[in-house]
Amino acid sequence: MAKETGSIGQYPVILIRVISKEDTMSWLEATR
């Protein structure tokens, strides 16, 4: 678990970037 905890710390940043990018694209399409 200790090893996974160290590597998992990096995933939230990547997920946030991907999710925020998708949300931005969907938001732009919704505001058209």
C-alpha cells in the first residue's frame, strides 16, 4: 500500500488536467 500511495499522488493531477480539459470543451460547446 505504501508504494501505491506514493504513485497515486501523481494521478490526481493528471486526472484533474484531463477532466478540466473535457469540462472546458463541453462548456465551450454549451455556450455556443
